[in-house]
Amino acid sequence: MNKQMAEEMHGSRDSELEHLVPMLGDIERNLAFNADAEERIAEHLRKYWAPGMRQRILALAASGGKGLSELSRGALRKLESA
């Protein structure tokens, strides 16, 4: 893979993250009222997000989680430990 291809792939990953964080926020807003909200969010991600999407959002969380709420971070910890 040449440098240009690598940069394009990296750019598309950044672009995808720009969509994943708001998507996760939407899921959180819909499930936050549940006592077990973290588990429900994690389960939603397990069921409905493609493995690559889960990997990217977990990588974001591992690198500091910019843009993620505490509830989302907790759900991602549960997702990762499952």
C-alpha cells in the first residue's frame, strides 16, 4: 500500500468516526432512562453495529474517548469485556 492510499484510508476512518460518535449519542439518549443503560447500549452495539464499527469506536475510547460521554464510555467498557 502506498502512502496516498494509507492517508485516504485514514481519512475515511476519521470520517466514519465523525458519524459513529453521534450515532452512539443517539443510542444513548434513547436508552439512558433504563437502570441498566450501559448494558443495553453495549447490547445494541453488539447486535446492530458491524465489527469494524465496534472496533473503531473502541479504539477511540482507548485513545481518550474524545466526544464520548461517561455513559457511552461505560457501555464501551462493557462491550469490550463481553
